[in-house]
Amino acid sequence: MTWTTDNQKNLMLFAGRAHPELAQAVSDALGVPVTPQTARDFANGEIFVRFEDSVRGSDAFVLQSFPYPMNQWIMETLIMIDALKRGSAKRITAILPFYPYARQDKKHRGREPISARLIADLFKTAGADRIITVDLHTDQIQGFFDGPVDHMHAQGQLAEYVRNKYGTENICVVSPDAGRVKVGEKWADSLDGAPMAFVHKTRDPDVPNQIKSNRVVGDVSGKTCVLIDDMIDTGGTIAGAVNVLKEAGAGDVIIATTHGVFSHPAAERLANCGAREVIATDTLPIPEDKQFENLTVLSIAPLLAQTIREVFENGSVTSLFNGVA
């Protein structure tokens, strides 16, 4: 007897409950429906997930964002991955637009955890074969996961928006600290070699979310400053940087960030800091109570959909960045 099998791959998209709008946008861009599932919380906080369709032999992509309460959504994602593994999915890719615990990527002092590494270990143990993420806080986090990591960048979309709306003639790219200078250089290249500056700041390691912006290094006088960062949490750093730029004679200040965490009181700070516009992507949901008049939100769904397609078809993810990612 001769046995034959159909080796055609089957792409299936799965989504957690944290950001259904992004999941639907990715589904629409891909032309692949989100697989129906039952997901509920028990009275004591336990999470239950069951997929309504067979996942056997599938190339499974699990999309989850991590707004507050972050730990609940991490646990839900791990349970979804475990369910796929036990349902005999062929390959499981975790799509984490915002990587949780990314700021805890190293030890500053003794007896501290490296929580970003722990997250990678948890996803690997649960059964994830691959991770897709967007704008990690530091590139080194890619090495924490024992498997392929596709590190995508929202800079292309953000920079294109800035170019189309503000032009490049009087632009200056500003990093909020010295650690973001390399990212600033890429921004400057994408904006026709715009000049750069950065804000010198100090931080107390014992006090979270409090940073003192000191002075601007570079000439920003009269320029439209594009102040960049990977994430904005409470908004203290960025608001302080806008103030320092204004004191140094900057013209308009445009804030561009990938991850709008916007923990309280970020919305109030950003609305009143003097920035002309705040541009973010929707890697995290931004509910109405976190929105403000000068906020613009760009969709990250097209980038995620393209990445999923390249991974599924064994194509080149680097090609999405003209081979320079």
C-alpha cells in the first residue's frame, strides 16, 4: 500500500482578548479569519481557552498585545500556546507587538531579575517556536529567546508620516537620551540626512518613572524637532524633554513613538507639554480615556500582516526593510 499526504501548509490566525481591534485589522489585511475560540475567566482568576476548529498540522500565529493588566494577558497567551501545542499545531509563532517586561533586560544592581529573559523562557517552554515583535526596548532581547525572532520596526511608517506632513527641510531628529542615538541616526537617514541632537538626562534607580531632563546636546534653535522614543509610559521623560527643547529655542516639537503605554497621567502630560503632535502606533490599545486632541495613531496591522505572510511563505522578512533590518 502506498500512502500519500497533502503537505500544503495551513495558516491559522489566533488572537487573545487584549486588543481585538488590532487582531481584526491584521485578519483583514491578511485575508485570513481569526480562528473562533472560547476564552473565559473563572471566579478565582484562572483563564480557560479552547479553540473551536482543529489546529492539527497548522502554521499557527498567535497575536496578543499587553496593556494593563499585563500579567493576565501574558498568562492567557501562554495558555493559548499550550493549547495549540497539545492540539498538534505544526509550528507556533507568538506575535507580540509590544514585548512585555522589555525594560527589565539587565541587572542594574545585585539581587535583581532579568525579567525580559524570563518572559522569553516562558514562551519557549509553553511551546512557541518563533517570536515576531516590534521595536524592542533593546536589541539584545532577541538573544533571550532560543529560536528565531523577527524584530520589526515601525520607524518606516512613523518617518513616512512625518515626511509627508512636515517635510524634511527644517527637521531635526532628537533622541530623549544618549542610549537612543543609534535609532536617531536611522531616523535622520530616513529624513534626508536631517541633523541630530539628544537630551541629556539623569535617573534615580530607586525611583521608577521619574527622570530629570537636563540640557540639549546639539543645535535645535528654530528647528522642527522630531522627538523619538520606543515607548511612552507615564510621559514624564518626553514631557520634560519637550520643555528642555523649547527652552533651547526649538520651533515645533513632534513626538513619535511606537508603543503608547500612556499610563496615568500620560494623556494629561502629553496634551499640555507643548508638543504640536504626538504620533504613536496601535501596538497597544489606546482607549478613549487615554486619547487627547493632538494624538495621531497609525496602524501597525499592515506591517504585522506582511511579516506573517513572509514567515508563512518562507520569504525574507528583511526585504520589508529594503534589506537593511
